[in-house]
Amino acid sequence: MRGPRAQDRVLALDFIFAVAMLMMLVLGIRDDSRMYFEGALLMALFGFLGSSAMAKFLLRGEVIE
């Protein structure tokens, strides 16, 4: 989470989202529950939206045009 640049921190946050999503998928398979899969889908969606918003902010300096 500590990088020399903001891009490194965004990449670390993306990795943490991916690991957490995979952990939820494994729990869903182990417990045979659909709720974990829905949570993993929402986590993937929010992770993608957050990283794309951060990338746009780092490139342009604003998120909403």
C-alpha cells in the first residue's frame, strides 16, 4: 500500500480487491451459498469502478466532467 507513486497504490488496492473477491468465491464454493457469489460480483464491480475513477483522476485531475 505504500508506493513511491499514486499509481502503485492504486495497483495495490486493485490486488487487494482481487484477493478478497477470490476468497469470497472460495467461501461460496465451500459453503454452497449463492450470497458469497453475489458479494464477490458486487466487490468486482466496485473494485473496477473505483480503480477506473482513480485512474481518470490521476490522468486528468477530475473525475466528473
